[in-house]
Amino acid sequence: MHEITLQLDVPATMRDGTILRANVFRPEGEGPFPVLLARHPYDKNLMETGQLDIRTLVRAGYIVVTQDSRGRFTSDGEWQPLLHEREDGYDTVEWAASLPGSNGRVGMFGPSYLGSTQWSAAIARPPHLATIVPATTFADPDNGLLFRGGAIEFGNNLFWGLFTALGQIPKAGLEADAMMRQLGTTFSELDALASRTYWQLPAGAPAALAATGQPDLGVTLALAEPATMEDIRVSSKYDDIDVPTLGFAGWYDLFLQGDIDNYVGLRARGRIARLVIGPWHHGSLSSPWNGGQVGEINFGLSAQTPGGQTVTDIEREWYDHWLKDMPATHAHEPGVLIFVMGTNQWRSEEDWPLARAKDTALYLNEDRTLTWSVPELDVAGSGFTYDPADPVITRGGSIQMASDFPAGPFDQRIVEARDDVLVFTTDPLEADLEITGRIRATIFASTDGPSTDWVVRVCEVDAAGVSRNITDGITRVHTESERVDEVDVDLWSTSIVIRAGHRLRVQVTSSNFPRWDRNLNTGEPVTEGTTIRVAQQRLYHDRKRPSRIILPIVPSGPENGMANREGL
């Protein structure tokens, strides 16, 4: 067990001469020691713990480095979210490998933006980067970070932009009085997100964020210059990544599918990769003291201890092999450890998607039922009115937004009582049903305008009649009035056992605000649109136009009945 010494604001010079600063936690002793590195824009002095217990790793013989991203807090340069992280990641890894007492091997760690900086560094391929452990981060900015199905990931982006602006305004060179006014205005907009700020139009250029003078996460740039998104995309760069990766994801995390896609993309190329997926939302992986509570469901204490280990234990075991040459175990082989909701047990799988899962269609019917057989009748379909001035309000889900909108599974009955939400439900299940994998919907739908959105949500209804969200998705369509379109909606992935006596439910509507920006039904660009148009929507569900959900059903069997006993 090593004692710890701390060095503050240690400078690292990037290739263009810009100086970034880091805190360096050192184990006392001669070493040499491997280095663990985290890079982020959230103030290195405030981000000393979280997904990984830094002190535990330093005492175990690791140098730990936390660095402010370019332009943030103590680091010099211009703050441009995500855009410099490949070059700065490469240069910082090589700098960290040369620190006094280093053994020349560098690993990286951290969730969310910290996970993104790891992928950026790995794509740049610095020679001394030995492994990465990214958590809850994205693969493609068009699928979960900035956009989803063509809609803006509005709730997270506006919240994140205002939040990060608070740390940047003091660096803007304003006079003291002007700085205090700007900070006060930004705090006011954050406080009023639910009641006022989220409702501002145009959604693609929110006035509250523009007033800060600081950049958003990237929506504005992506809308103006789409090609720049290639600089932050991971999903097109898997061929460039050759270091072993251990990933963490959450069934209710806003970047869930990105974590899964990154794993699948690397495994398809024969890379060493592992993935742990818990019932977590974006913050709960870093909060072991929540006791397994996510949304309205308590998944039990084991939800925070994958395979009986803490997240820090799992990461330390991973680093010990790749950075200290300790013997490899099953924990260093490719595979997935998933938390199966409903049974609330961890289970090891050799890979993802599960080969034994069978995509099975569940059909929407005129009488608002869900059945496993194709509808036999030709019917007019189900209609509703979508008014962007009165959208369906976000309730739970895979989100990170203002505190008024907590993430996770929540009672959906207030949503399902609305006239603009179509609800379809199965009979009570006769036996347990496991759904593990990626859920998709194909619906046949029309609108009377040039553009609209289609939102599909899958829920579980318990024996008491409480309907709680499992997963959802959105697709923005540009169409012709009254034309019937075949619309595919990606609901991302889950693993859950629906118990016998419970029911499956599907919601179809045209909004989930403020998670996703409102489609104003006019076809105007989101950076300009301020006029709201009420739309008449129709969903078709007959034998010629069979709207359906595709569920990855896992057959019951002994391989599903055994919880993992060995951890990773």
C-alpha cells in the first residue's frame, strides 16, 4: 500500500505550443509505475472520484493524471468541444508516458466526455497507450450525442451547453460586473430549463445558449458544417483502434447504443474488447451509494457490483494485466457481462448480439392490442392530432437533462392518458419472456404536412397496471401530405425478463419533449423555424400495412437461468 503525493497544475505542451495542465497523483516509492490518464472539461480539481476510485489505484501502485481539456479551467487554448481531443490525446499520452517514475505504459479511464477522449486518443494511436476503459460514451454523433433519428438530442445538449458555459464565462475576458451579469443570466436559464429555456425557438439555435457566447456540445457546428463531425466520430475509425478495451454501459444511459456499437465494431475486427452493461442511467455508474435505485425501480445492491465486484475492482484487474504484466484471466477475454432486468441478475455472454436471440414481430392492431400474428383486416388506421405547442413531455428514459427530468423507468400512465398517444397492449403473458438485444419498430404512417416525427416506446405493465418505460426511439420524416410512409424506428437495446402475468405495451406518438426537439411540422430548418403548425397524424395497422415491433426474444433454457458467479 503506497502513500500518495499530489502535484497540481503540471504543464504539458501540445504540438502547437498550447499548454494543458494536469494534476498528478503519485504513489510514494521508487517505481516505475504505470500511468492512468483522464482528460475532460469538468475541472480536474473537482473530478477526482467517480466511476474509478483514484486513491485506490494510486495506493495500488499507479500514477494517476487528471487533465483539463484545451481551453478549460487551468489549460490554455480555445475551447471547442471534442474537436482537439485526438491530437491533444496523443500528445498527452506520450507526455504522461515520459513522467518521472513512469514505466512507459499508459491506460485511460472515465465516463461520458472522459470516455470520448479515450476513443479519440486510441484512434490517434500514440505508441505508449496500452489500454482504455471508456464508459457511457458515444460512437456516432448522429445517434445519441447530438442527434437521434434525425431529431436533435435537445434536452442534453442545451443543459450541457449552459452547464459548461458556467466554467467558461470567467475565462472570457469580461469586466467583473459584466462577468457576474453573464453568470447570473446563465444560472437563471439553467434554473428555468423546464419552464422557459427548453421552449425557446428556434431549437437549432437556442437564444439562451447564444447569449452565453460559449459553444454548445456540437449541434450548431454539425448543422452548419456536417463534415466536421467526422473529426469526433468513433464508428468510422474502428480499423484504427488496436488497444484492448473494457467498456461500461447502462440500459438507461443516453449513450447505451454507442457503447454497444463500439464493442461490436471492435470485435468484428478481432480486437480484444469486453463490455459490462448494468441497469444504470448516466450518473448511477459513478454513484455506488444509490443502492441500485434507478428511476422508480430498485434493482438491488448487486446492480452496483457486477459479478460481485466493484467497478474499481474490475478496472484494477484489467489494468494489472495490461499495464503490470500480471497473469491474464477470464476477465481479459472478449465477452459481455449483462444485468438482466426483471430477474435482476448478472449473466456472462460470449458475445453480442446473442446468437440464440430470435427477432420476433409483435403486431399493432386496430383494437389497440398487440399480437404475435399479422392483422387479418384492412382498416382505416388510428389517428391523432399532434400540436407542437402541447407536446408529450419527457418522463424517464435514457436521458441526461435538467433535474426536473430524472432518468430511468417511470410510471407512464400520465403519458398514455393523452389523446395524442396511441397505446397498444398484449394480453397478460402466460410465461416469462426474455428480451435481450436491439429492438426496432416498423410502422406505416402518414401526416398532412411536409415533415413530422414518429416516436415509439416499449413498456412493461405490471400486475397492478403500472406501465413503465423500457426503451424508445424517434425518426424524423420529410414527406408529402397524406402519403403513407414505411418508417423504421431504432429503439436501441435492452435486456429484461417480462414476468408471467405482466404485459407488453407500445406507445406511438409524435413527440418526447424536451428530450428531443419538437418537429414544428412545417419543414423549416431547425435553425430558423419558429412557426408552429398542428398536424393530423395516422398510423396504419392492417394486413397490407402491418405496423410492428421487432423483439429479440431469447428462448428459455439453462443458459439463461444461471447468474454469473465468477464476475468478469
